[in-house]
Amino acid sequence: METIGFIFGLAGVALGIMSQKRIAALELKLKELKVIDEDYSSGEGI
């Protein structure tokens, strides 16, 4: 049972990292298009 939790935990971490990278890319694109302010930050980067 612990193995299944470990696997799901690793999958969750991987999903979180991928999501953070996509959010950062989207934020950069929105800054380039001047949709959001240049000094806007959604949070800490990885």
C-alpha cells in the first residue's frame, strides 16, 4: 500500500512541476503582449 502512495506522490510532484513551468511560460507571454504588467509576479519560481 505504501508503494502505491509513493507512486502517486511522485506523479503529483511531476504534475506540479510541469504545471508551474506552463504557468511561467504563460505569464511571460502575457507580459510580452502587455496583457499584464511587467512587474507582475504570480509567485516564487522554481
